[in-house]
Amino acid sequence: MTGFRTMLGAMFLSLLAYTAVVVSRYGLGPLFSTFFGDMARVGWPGQFNLDFTFMLVLSATWVAWRHRFSPAGLGLAILALFGGASFLTVYLVVTSLSVKDDVAALLLGPDRAAELRGSRARGQA
């Protein structure tokens, strides 16, 4: 898990540095017009942006599902949708620490991981 967290930290810091350079050069003004404009032109940059949008939606859906679509989970899903990798890297580090490196709990949420373990112990899985 240490290697995974190290990778997440490197991703976060790289993205932070890259974003700082882009914002200092171009500002935030052209962000959405460039992103959606590329999609409207139906070229490779737009295809990449559409693919990326779907990955953001999948990430947000997973976060909401992991939290059983609770109000907190839906709030975190909105952060995942708009925060992208800068949100998800921090979320995964914090969550992996809170579940004490339990990969099942990290992926499924603590409740579902416990349910899975309980059903396997009873021979139902």
C-alpha cells in the first residue's frame, strides 16, 4: 500500500505543478470553452475530453456508491466529478489510511467489505 500511496502523492504533486503553470500562463477563463469547444469540433482533442468526462462520471459514481449514496457520499461524488484526479488521489490516500490498508474496504466501503466477509464465513458467497 505504501507504493500505491507514493504513486498517488506523485500524481497529485505533478498535477498540482502542471496546473499551476497552465493557470499562470492562461488563467481559468478559457478552461470550459476550450474543453467543450474541442468536443464540439469532433476531433481527437474532443474525443479525449469526452473519454475523460466519462472517467470522471465513473469516478463520481463509484465514490457515491461506496458511500451508499448517502448525502456525504453524494457531496464527495460532486467533488470527484469536478475535482478529477486532484480529488481522487487525496481521497484514496485518506481512505486507505482510514481503512488501515484493507483493500476490500477501500474499494467496497467498510460496510460492504464486512458483509462480504460475513457471507463468506457462512459459506454463502
